[in-house]
Amino acid sequence: MHKSISIYKILLVTLVLVCLPDLLHAQCAMCRAVLETGENQEVAEGINNGIMYLMAVPYVLIAVLGFFIFKRMK
């Protein structure tokens, strides 16, 4: 019972982090350098969002796959 509660907490935290990419401003050093020199803020925000979605998708897929494997083995 205790293990299932911790799994749900991990899934909840992962979901929150994926749904709120504006709170996380991560980008590679080259992207940051290029975007800081430009004046177009819409492009910079679009690239930031794209980076966040590209980074999050593999983790979400692995988490979902792990969840279904966990349920199947139980």
C-alpha cells in the first residue's frame, strides 16, 4: 500500500512539471546565446516551449510505460 502512494506522488509531480513548462526556463547554452542577442521575444518564447516539450516527452512516455508494467506485474 505504501509503495502505491509514492508512485502516485511521483506521477503527480511529473504531471505538474509537464503541464507547467513556463515555470521551468531551461534551454541549451547555444540557444540561450542566440536568443539573448535577438529582439524578437515571441521567437524566444516559442523556442523555450519547444525545448521543454522535447525534453519532457521521453520522460512522460517512460513513466506511463513503467506505470502500466507496474500494474501488469501486480
